[in-house]
Amino acid sequence: MKKVLSNTRLLCDGMKGQNYWFNGCMEYLMECLDEDLELYHYWFFSNITGDSLMQLYCKNIHTDTFCPSNNVFDQRSAKRAFDACGYDFAYLCGINDSNRNGYLPKIKQSIDRRIPVLCRGLAEPGPEFCCICGYDGDDLLYLVCEKDRPVVYPNTFTELIFAGEKKERPSP
């Protein structure tokens, strides 16, 4: 049975300087949780992660240069982002071929509740974060930043982030 969130969209717009996928994924998550996007938008999360404070430059245009949310992102980084918007979360890493299928029921349960799952580690499109926004049987549908529609990739994720319950919101 196929199930896809109805509000899939482009997560980041590079023409607007939105290049860091985790921040776009968090904004999309807030949208799915019916949070106020005037408060919890791409640039809010960019400030929380520190991505907006780093200018990246490389003389070789064929070399990838990654932002903090790719290179040094860990559970503490996720905690800062989720604490800032007032949600608990579960950050799972070390996922591999031997245990990956065991996470499918939890992923599907989140999608059935209309909540995307953030993930990282796909062989394609690369090390960036993306959102799992649907499923068709055991095929997961991924929303990646350069596409405005979900696509199927081989399930090679190595990290998952599940949104938890709302907790007391911090003061603005």
C-alpha cells in the first residue's frame, strides 16, 4: 500500500542561499507538525546549527565543501535544533545492512501519523539530510532538497531522526 504525505515540496532553494539540507528538513518537519513557519523557518534552523555563520569557499569547483550540518552534525546538534522548537526527538545512528529493515515499521508508523522522518547516509544523493515522506510497501519515498517530489532510492540510510512529543516551548 502506498502512502505519501500530501504537502511534499522543495526543501531548500539554492537561489535564495538555502544550501543546507538539515535546515530545510527541519522547516518541513515543523510544517508537517502544524507549527508556525513564521517562527520555525529555514533561517531559524540555520542560525541554531551555525550554518548561517560559515562562508564556504573552494578554489577547485569539482571538490565538495560541506557545511557544519554535514561534517560535525551529531546528536548534540540535533538536540539544539529540537530544543529550540520545543520537541523531543530520537536520534538513531549506526544503522547498517543487518539492522536497517528493523526500522521500517517505526518509519511507516511516523508517516502514518503524517510526520516525516529525517535521515542521512543514502548512497545517493550523498551525505546530506533528507526526509522520508512516504512508502510503497518496503520502498521508502525520500524528499531530497533538489527535487520537489518524492523519489525512491535504495534504503542505505545510516542515521534516522524521529520527532517526539511536544514539550514546553522555550521563551523567544
